[in-house]
Amino acid sequence: MRPDLIGLKNVYLHPGEACFSSKPIVVSTVLGSCLSVTMFSKKIKYAGISHCQLPYCKTCDNEGNDCADPFKYVSCTIKRMFKKFDELHINKYDIEVKLFGGADVLKTASPEKRISTIGRQNIEMAVNTLAKYNITPIVTDVGGDLGRKIIFFTETGEVFLNRLKNNGQNKSTNS
């Protein structure tokens, strides 16, 4: 199923960026080893999406406040996203969290060398950081060796996903 994009503002999210909105917009991004975190509040109709490149920042404090590039790092991003929702008095348990990406898109010589890829580190950091908030994502489509294109609807929290196959064909899913 292809989403209806007519009449909605479209935003393309680059690596290291995030987008927050209380208005209906469509946000798309393409992920390889990068990770996208989406958050959505049904009660308030407020949404956020990020495109993180690396698992953690070596220079920021525990709250992610000192980070010069907060949406580049998974750990800082999740903290900042929860802070943004908290500023709007949205309870963390009223937020639907979804995770996408973290693929091992670069081929390595053997599976043993894939143990600590950036994609896997990004996934692990996201899961661990969310666990500190006692949050489990309601949808995850992470890992593997195929990139993803996602389209996020801020009005509903829906995410449409295309896995990017090596032969140029795509497979769509909706979550």
C-alpha cells in the first residue's frame, strides 16, 4: 500500500537530524547502518523522528545536554526526544516508540567480523537507552543487511517502510 502524500508538507531527514511536529507532515529518510527512532503521542498528536549515525557521544553528560551534535548519536537523541516530549507534559508511557535501521550494509569477510558493526552498536544503544526509561519499542525493524527507506506520518505515527534490495527492487511494509 502506498501512502497518500497529496497536500501534506514533505520533509527529508538527513543523517544527524530530527524533526518534531504537532501538524500533519510526512517525513522520509533513508537508512543503512544509521538508526531512526520515531516517537508519537496519540493523546496530544505530537510526533518526533530522528536519523542517528553513531551509538554514543564521548563528550556529553548523562542527559545529553552538552552534546554539540545531539541528533547524530543514538544515546543523546533518545534523551533529547524524551526531554522534548516531557516539556509538552507528555508522559513517557503515552509515547509510542518505533526503531528502524541499523543494517550491516557493508559486506565484511566473515560473520565473526560483523559482531560489533556500527549498525549493531546503534541498535544495542537504542534498546539499552530505552530500557533506562522502562520503554520497549512497539515496532522494530532493525538489523539485517538491507538498507531501508521510511516514511513517517506525524499525524498518526504510522511508518511505511521499503527495504532497499541490491537488485533495485523494493519491498513495502506498514507499521
